[in-house]
Amino acid sequence: MRYISGILPLALFVLPSASFAQMKAYIEEQPLAKTDEGQFTAYTLCNANGMKVKILTYGGIVAELWVPDKEGKLADVVLGHGSLRGYLAGHPYFGAITGRVANRIAKGKFTLDGKEFTLATNNGPNALHGGKKGFDKVNWTAERDLSADKGLVLRLKYTSPDGEEGYPGALKVVVTYTVPFAKNELRIDYSATTDKATPVNLTNHSYFNLAGHNQGDILGHEIQVFADKYTPTDDTLIPTGKIEPVKGTPFDLTQPTPIGKKIGDIKGEGDTGGYDLNFVLREGKGEKLAARVVEPNSGRVMEVFTTEPGIQFYTGNFLDGKDIGKNSAVYKKHAGFCLETQHFPDSVNQKDFPSVILKPGDTYTQTTTYKFGVAKK
Ligand code: GLA
């Protein structure tokens, strides 16, 4: 593999009837390496406020996300590696698209239309995040859409062949990242079509630390999850199939709560040293507010809106200091949190959960928007 160092000149574009914000916004293209899997490239979407999002064709990884604090100072609020080489060496899904089926499938098995399918078990006895080479490890094809009037658009495409990682059907996937010209938001639209019935559950696995990716743990962040129910699990994090109220449990995050406040009360099955659980979001049409997180010192606020019925709140319980990230950051336990908008884990084996089966002729869609701001005082 050959690595090209340095940043190539900016690819700037301006639309004819562009607003001021539109004229200031740009997408920078940075070739990273060329291998037999094609060209690996990084794209940085930078809006008129200086908000910047760096996305890699490898895994669709959100490698950097710069947003201002209450003083207007930018910080990179996602954990990740500083180089492509770092990601290729392996990592706990930092910033990546996970699929074809994000989260867990019990024992790596499911039956569809009378046929049993067997997947690789890559997480104890279960299948996790699409298998050995899930969508997080694929080099996606990228195109910038210069015609969009709403913002900077980067579209990633991948066709997962029939039988890949044991899943049926060739699945055509498009993931579109949009950063509005003047609003500090990252919107991700996912869509997929198939030629055979197959399960699909796509999400993004960014680890956030709103104080900055290298600023210690996230236990002081205040979180609110707009969910009254959750899906309890066994000790391998497979849902029991029940849907239980959060009331009276450490999972009641319906009011703003410091992440560290009840984390020590999580006991028994499903305890992996913090939150790692699917919450059942309140029902609503279109994109609904799923979670709000405030980092009190910087004042940074992130709101997550989604069309999905569930969200996995994971507090980086398995981070152990072995992942050395950007600027030599050492990511220890609880260095970041994930809010993975999704269908519920193991849905393919749970008849009472919303279905994840996509049929030929139908289109899978999911939209999630991360909105950034600062707390009003
Ligand atoms: C998901 C899972 C966690 C863990 C991480 C990756 O969030 O729910 O249990 O596997 O991915 O480390």
C-alpha cells in the first residue's frame, strides 16, 4: 500500500446564485492511499460557521467533527485515529457506518422465508455489526453533490454482494452526509434496495466527547433520552424480547442526568461497566428528538433526531486505553459515548420487535441528524 502524504489543494466550488454562507462553504478532497480496493479518500465538509466534518471513504468513518463551544472555540468532538493506517489496524467502530445489520444477532443465526442463515460470530456467541468485514471495513465510492441547495453533500455508495457475510441478496446502499451551509448540523440519510429479502439495520457508530475527543471521560455530560421503555438483555446483550419501563431503573434518563450519576447502579445481566442498551424511543412521525446531551464546561449541546424506533446508548465500556487516537490521545473506559439510532438488536429473531426485513421492490430508509449548539445561560 502506498501512502500519499500532505494535503492536496482545496477543491472549492461556488454555486451561481449562491448565498454568502454558500460561498464560504466548501468540500476539501484528500487522497489517502490506493490499493486493490481502490482509492481511499478523505472529504472535509466545512460550512460558513467553521463547522468541519471529515469523512473517510473507508467505512464512511466520521473521522473529525469540529464544533464551537460557548466562546466560539472549535474542538473535535469525535474519537478516532489520526491516519488511515490507524483505522486499518483495527478499532472499535470509531465513527463508522455499521451494517448490513448493526448491533447483535443471537448466535449469528436467523430464519427467513423458511431458510436458515448462519453468520460469523464475532462477539462472544453472537454476530455484531455486520460480521467480520462489515460496512465499517468497506471502501465506499464517494461523490460530492454540488447541486444541493440545502448544504454540502457527500454521497457514499456500496453494493454488498449476495451472500456477503452470510446475508442473502445483493444490497445497494447509499449513505448521504449533509452539512447545511450555515447551521451546525450533520444529517445522515441511509437508503438501500435488495434483490432478495434480507435484514437491514444501518447506523453510525461515532463516539462523542463534547469537551473534545481527548478530554478524559464523559461521565460529567448530562444526557436526556426521550424513551420511557427499553429492551432488557441477557448477559451477552441479546434482548430477552420483553419491553420494560425505564422508571425506577438506572435507565430512566427522561430528565437531564449526568451520565455518571446512575452508571454504578447498573447491575446484573447487560452490565458491561456502563450503559450499553437499546432504548425504545417515543413514537412520532418523521425525525423525532431522541436524545440531548450537554457538556457543562464547554456549553456544547448535541441533539440527535431520528426516524428510527430505537437508540443504543453505549458509554465506551470496552475502551481500555489500548486505542491511541488523534494527537496521541489515549482512549480509556468512558472516553466517549455512542448514540446509535437503529432498529432493536436481534430484531430478526424477535417477532414482537419492528421488522428489519427489506423485500425486493421496497426501499429501506433511515435519517438521523446531529444538531450542535451551546447551552443558554
Ligand atoms: C456497540 C455495542 C457494544 C460494543 C460496541 C463496539 O455499541 O452495543 O457492546 O460492542 O458496539 O465496541
